[in-house]
Amino acid sequence: MSVSSISCEPVLIAGEWRAADAVGTFHALNPATGEQLPGEYPISSWTDCDAALDTAARAAVALADVPRDRIGGFLDRLADRLESRKQELVEQAHRESGLPASPRLSDVELPRTTNQLRQAAQAARDGSWALATIDTKNNIRSCFSAIGPVVVIGPNNFPFAFAGIAGGDFAAAIASGNPVIGKGHPLQPGTSRLLAQEALAAANEAGLPKGTVQLLYKVKRDVGLRLVSDHRVGASAFTGSRSAGLALKAAADGSGKPIYLELSSINPVVILPAALAERGDKIAQEFSASCMLGSGQFCTNPGFVVLMEGEGVRPFIDRVKAAFDSSTPGVMLSEGVAQSLAESVRILRSAGAKLVTAEGPAPGAGRHPSTLLEVTADQFLAASAQLQTEAFGAAALVVVARDAAQAEQVLDRLEGNLTGCIYSHSGTADETLYERLAPRLRRRVGRLLNDKMPTGVAVSPAMCHGGPYPATGHPGFTAVGIPASLRRFAALHCYDNVRHDRLPAALRNQNPNGSMWRLVDGTWTQADVSM
């Protein structure tokens, strides 16, 4: 039964803000103070989802005839509008997330968000992302095309850059020609509302079909599972916990619907002996800063360090301990996130990890001290599953191996991760060890780094923000990196002996814009097809 939604904030469906069909309501909290923030938000029933899906299905058909320039124009307009409302957006996200207004939200995350929107706009206009392929001899042509309505479920740790509306998955789905149903994170509903207001205005300015952008704030678990598995959905994207993601994946898989997940990663860092001897202090400083950045609430936070016994090990651990112990516990995204971190640390300790940092008094609700733990490689190999528990926050586990052979065993036991990095001597002193260990780490990660921490994820065409399970649901895709990220929300369409005037523009003889790269008879070219 629906509850009264007169006092609730409206949802965005079919191009208008309308009263939700709510089965409950919720409020956002300021994680720094615990205070309830203004605004009552609806928990939508299936009726809202059903209406959004019907609208999105109609929008998907209409979008197929919209020129790519207009889609690019929408993404550019949205970037401009977000920048014009920067102060309000940053203040709202700061209140709801506890993340620093500056430099984090204002100077780093919002510019990153507008940058990826503009990169997506350029990809939409250019069209090369679609990998148009033409075989003139057999008159067979193919390209990637929009897959249909996309459900984007954003996380709590990036209010802008990965948001259900305006984030990277949103930008990629729109650029590849799909309407988006954004599901805002319940910790940051006010931020989602502001983003959706600007997205709707930009869509209207660009003349996009009603329902290209829609927003629901929160749904119950069974409704969310039904949403991603509905026959009208083309694909879904989720960033969040492993348990929630796997439940969504099971539902989507059961109906044959693609879903792209970012789930869990401990991001191993391997520090070779000669590197420790050469610059152990510097590496300890880099590691500590990276691990504690943003209270450790990054999916690429380095949470697992592999060392080999030697004289540099204890000084390195002691330096990291000192940095952690002297830090002030930061505000977590919510009290629940802090409690989850505490539970993960408990699991690690129960599996044999020794607490290295000081065990002081509880720092208060919504906070958790920076935590360093240690095990031997023997202990890790005996309980590798439990000792790979993701501790989402400023926490890390150091694994000390006897030698290179045991380090190999440790790496072979790793689950899939987003990143993995190896620190080695600036000369060739670690080269033999690197050649032994790097291939093993390479198989376990989406992005391999040398001599740098993994926290930053550049919005670069070459970036892979993905990896083997459980980092993601599929190792062949990236959530960051345009144009590759667009192909998650596309289907490969083939045309065999189809009359020329019935082909999509990307596959006709004339290059539709003169800049699109197409594979014509085995050669990449921007030229028209000569018959």
C-alpha cells in the first residue's frame, strides 16, 4: 500500500517532476554531525518503476532517430550547467557525504565529472566508439548500437563522478544512445535531485525525447531486483557492495539482462626488497597518504601490501604505523560504513591478522581510526579467503613472505582486483624479481601500476577501471575510459545484404561526419567507401 507523498520530494518520470507512488519515506543525515537534513524523500513502489520503464522504452525508440550531435550537445550542456551551479552542488554533496568541499568535491571531483561528460559528448559526435566494420566483398556490415534503457545505480563515495545521474556510467549510456533511469544513492538524495534538475533542463534544451533522463531516489530490495531484470531494460550498471551487486547480478542473469558491476577490491601493492632499501621512507609516505586519502573510501584504496623478509621490512611497517597512529580519524560516509569497516577489521583479526596500530578508544560514531594489520605469508595461505576481506576505509593488511617463491604463492591466491602495483628499484636491482612476480599479479588485476599508488583513476581513453571477479562482474569492460566504456551499453548489430539506403548512417558508404574511424575491408580509415 502506498503512503501519502504530498510532503515528499518528487521523482523525475516522463520529463516531469511528479509525486511518487511511495511505500515509505526517508531523510538524509549529515555524517559529520549526525543531524537530519531537510527534505523528505520517497521510497518508490513498483508503480514508479513501471512508469519509468514504459517511458524509457518509448524514449529508446525515439533516440534512435536523434542526430548524434544533439546527444553530444546535451552532454556538453549538462557539463556547463553543473559548473554554473557548482557552489550549490558542492555544498549539498558536502552536507550529505561528509567529504571535504575543497579540494575534494570542488576542485577534483566536480571537474572530473564535467570532463568525462565532455569526453562522452565528443565520443557521441565522432562515432568511432561503435567500431563500424564493412566487408564490401560479402556486403556484410556491423557496428555497435544502443542497447535500450539503462538503469544506473550509483555508489555513496562519489556523489558526482559515479552518480546515477551525471556520473561516468550515465555519460557512457547516454553517449551510446540510450535513455537512463538513475537510481540515486539514499545517503545523498539532495545531490541526486540537483543533478537531475540540471540533466532535465539540459535534455529539454537539446530537444531530447521525454524520459531520456529519469530519477528514482530509493526502492526496496525486491523492487530493485525486479527493475534490473525487467524485459524493457537493455542493461544496468551498479557500483557498491559485493553482496548487493551479486544479488542484482543473479536477478539480471536470470532474465538474460547484462549488468556491469564494480564490487570489491583490496588493490595489492608489492614492494620489492631493493626498492625498500633505496627509498623505503618515501614509499611508506606515499602508501600512508594514499591509504588515508578521503578516509580510505575509494574503490582503488591500497589495502594489501606484500613484502619479503629483509632488513627494510620493520622500518617500513613502523613508518606506516607512525603515520596511521598520528592521523585523526576522518568522517566516514555514514555510521553504517564505519560499522562495516569495523566488522571487516574484526574478520581480519579473527583470521589471524595482528593489529599493528594502537588500539585506542572508539573515535565516535561515523568514524574509524586508520588501521594497519600484519600477517605472515604462512598465515595468509592458511586463511586466504578471510584475509582478503575488503576493509573499505583507511585500513590495510601487510603480508610478509619468506622469499620470492612464497610471494608467488600469495599472488596466486589473490582474487580479482581493480588494481595492483609493484614498487621496484629505480635501476635493475629488482628486475629478476619483477619478471617473476609481475605476470602473476597481471592476471589478477585490471590495471597494473609501477612505482605509484593506485588511488587516482584518470579519465583517459587508455584507462581500465575494471578487472577479474570480484572486482567487477566481467573482466572485459571498463567503467572509466572513453570510448571503451560506451560499449558496455551497446549491442553488436549486423546487416547482411541490406540495401544501402536502409543501413544506419555509420555503415553507409559515405562517412557520416568525415571523422569516424571505420574498419573497411580490413583497414581502418576515415574515408568514404569506394564501390
